Amino acid sequence: MKNSIVLFSLFFSITVFAQNNAQTQEEPLESIENLEITPRINLDSISLPKSSEMLEEEAYWALIENSLKETTNQEDQELFLVSEIEKLTPQEMIGFRLRTDQLLYDSYNPELWCAAYIVSGGCSDGGFEYFRCWLISQGKEVFYRVKSNPDALVNEVVEGRESYEFEGFWYVAMNAFKNSTGEDLYSYIDYDAFVTNDENYPLLKFNWNPDEPATMEKVCPVLFQKLWK
């Protein structure tokens, strides 16, 4: 009888140990299988409302200046900006995009378009948008100097450079927002309150014509003399 009890106890111990060991081995597998790659920010949990609030201007320009200090080409600058914008709150990421829209709106004028046309040897609607993105990406001082006097763009001309456009800059906030939340940034913009965007650009009255080069020279004499062939 004692032998039977000993054998039963031994069998029971072995069985329990095997079951516990199996569970221990399975748990990591289950946790790995159930592991989901989720955004760092869950907008459902914070109920982010639509916004028309721009990022504070000095904070905006500080990000641009840091990107210029830390990188040496457009590709790296774009990646740097996306990475830094991802560190902002969702509200601030939206604000970065809105500040960019405001600057693009404020610089939408025929004189600056003339400068872009001369420096690029031609400039379409989209080209002018990406030219202004490039201008913003050069920092606050350059942006406002050239905005107020398009002929001052001559100081930013680099020998052998073919393009003065930065398409990727247009998307940095949207990409950062998508990476951080999994959502489309534009879904969180209050377009009823924020109207200074590309949907509401004013109708421009051009004071220059590429078919009449003298009119372009009148707008940007220094730039024209240096670059127009």
C-alpha cells in the first residue's frame, strides 16, 4: 500500500511539473504571438479635437535651425525633421503643418515666383510650392529676407546647383503624425477656422512674363543679370 502511495505521489508530481513546465514554455510564445505593433500615441484615448492652432513661430523656426545644424543635405534634413516632430504632441505636430501652410500662403506672390522662375530656369505651380518649401527650410532669416526682397535670393545661389525645390519638406509633419498615431493629420485640421492654406490662395496679377524677359529683369534685376541666359 505504501509503495502504491509513493508511486502515485511520484506520478502526480511528475505530471504537475510537466504541466507547469509546458505552461512556462508556452507563455512567452503566447505573448510574442499576441504582441501588436501599435502607435506610440492612441488618439482614441485622448480624443484629439480638430485644430486651427499653429505651432508657436519661434519653436517652429528652432526646429528648422536645428535641422540645418545637424544635417548637410535635403534627405537627411527631411529625416531629421520627421524624427524631431515625432517628439511633439499631436496638437503640436498639427501646429507645425499649419505654420508651414501659413508661411506658404504669406509667400505666395508674383515677385517671389519671378525669382523662383529665374533661379530654376522655369517654375510651374507645383514647382513654386516646392520652391517656397525649400525657402522655408533654409531658416527664418533667409525666408524673411528673400520674401521681402526676392532679388536677395541671389545670395543663396550655389554654383552648380540645379534645383531649389524641397518637395519632401511639404510632408514632414504629416509623416511624423502618421508614424506616431497611425492617423492622417489632415483629418484633425479645422478648415472652417484655418483658411490660410493652398485652397484659398489669392488670384495673382503677374507683373512679369517669361516671353518678355525685360519684365523679369525689372522685378529681379540682380538675379536676372546673374542667372538668366
